[in-house]
Amino acid sequence: MPKMKTHSGAKKRFKITGSGKVAFQKAGRRHLMKSKNTKKLRRMRQQGILTPSFEDHIKRQMPYA
């Protein structure tokens, strides 16, 4: 049986943590930072964890991660 292909978009945007959860970087930190308050910027610094319903979909796209 041939190898399965990893989805290129998914491998750039998500990573699987040690406990098997799917992590991603939060959006909104590219530009216009002055207008955003400190609390919001601090929250956006942390990595996000996907909900279990989306997690299965991404894990199927990344079979070898």
C-alpha cells in the first residue's frame, strides 16, 4: 500500500503536542498592534488548543505527525 500524503496546509499551521492534542498559533499578531490592548496581545501569545471535534479532522490530514 502506498504512503499517505500529509496535507501541506495542515502541516504548516498545526502541530501535535506530546499528549496528543492539536496546537496552533493564534491569529492577529501581524500588524496594527498599537490599537490592540495588552490583555488581548498576551492571550494571543499563547498557543491555542483545538477542540476535540476539529482535532479528529486535522489528525486525519497529518497521518505521520
